[in-house]
Amino acid sequence: MIVLDGYVVSPNEQTKRGRVTREMADNYESYYAALLETYTGPRYRVVRCPEHVGFAHAVKVSSN
């Protein structure tokens, strides 16, 4: 299982708070697309949080 936390696009990056620049968001989306291509099938599960929740909550989301 791979869990991806969400983000909000902001002019100033604060990655611990889930705020990233447009360039970082574009890279994140490319990374997400690559994960979906690479990890397919019943053995893998890619979970994406719809908003920034932080590490602990992202782990909790993955257990649902």
C-alpha cells in the first residue's frame, strides 16, 4: 500500500503544512501518475488523500 497525502497550491511552500508551489504540485501529479502505472494489480493499492491530513492521519486513512 502506498499512501499519498494531499496538498494545497500556495505561492509560498510550507510542505509540513501541505502547501506547495504550482511546480511542486505538477511534479506530484506526475509522480502519482507514475505510481498508478507502475503499481497495478491486486497486490498493490495506491491511496490518495483528497486534502492534506499529515502523516498520522494518512496512515489512518489507509487502514479504512
